[in-house]
Amino acid sequence: MSEAILRAFERTEKPKKCRRQGYVPGIIYGEGFENGQKIKIQLSEARELIKENTKNLRLWVQIGKEKKYGVIKEIQKHPMTKEIQHIDIQAISQKDKVRLKLPVIFEGREKMEQKDQILQVLISEVEVIGKIEKIPESININVSNKELGDSVKVKDIQLDDEIKILEDVNEVLAIVTIAKPLDIAS
């Protein structure tokens, strides 16, 4: 589980001015920030932190001398440039129960491809609730032993007993189908 330290500063200026000064505007809310606090983060630091991580990243946020534990709830990016525009952080206790959407990662797809089969993913994330310390960053499901016509359902997910999945257990996440050959007209 990744736990980074992010230096943030209290923000008084508008988001546009903040971006021109080389910062990413954001907000931190939750435990200790019940009314929300506007913050700004050095753009280079935000890029480095988010390079391989996205929402649900657990981190420590340092604002002045105060240090709070939190989770990134949303990262807004510019639709064309993909530059980070805004970051929402929820401050929490490591013992708090939180509600998060976790990405579902299907492992072993290459074995299917050897049999000219593909995994058609219908749902790529699942919402859960539980203590942040128990929630993984993603849900990994091995599909290497799946055969044509098999499906992966929410009930196939294995998580700690203290984590509750908020989706219908019969919801289909993915189906094994046959890979269609390309029809190339000469």
C-alpha cells in the first residue's frame, strides 16, 4: 500500500492564478477540516506523486506544521493536455471506515489469448466500504483458468472479512469470449 507525503500550502488565490504560479489547486476535507480547506500543491510534486498513482492513493498531507492522513478522492485533469487541474483529498483517521471505488485488475489474460479468447470487461471498478488500513489499492482477480463462456462476478472477489462490497454479488464484471479475427478485405 503506497503512503506518500505531500506538502501542501493554504490557498487564498483563485484556481487560475494558482496554476499560473506553478501550483495545483485543491481542497482537503474530512477529519479536522469539516468546512474544507483550500490548498495548493507544487505542480512538479503533484506530477511526481500522481505519475503512477491515481485516486485512492493513501498519503500524509503536510500543511505548515500540521500533518494529516488522507486519501486522494478525485484528480481532475484538463481534457486536452491531461495536466492536473485540481485535487480533492479526504482527511481521515487510519482506523476510519471509508467508501472507495477500487479498480479491478484481471490477471492471466495472456493465457486466454493463447487460446484465441479475450476477456470482455463490463465493470472495471467496484465500490467498497471498510477501514482504510484494510482496503487494498486494487482488486486482483486471476482469470488464467477461465474458459470460453465463463464469467467473473462480484461474488468471485476475495477481500478481508471487514471490507464490505457495495455491489450486487451477482453483477457480472467480465465474460470470456472468442477473439474475432480481423476481416481484411483485399
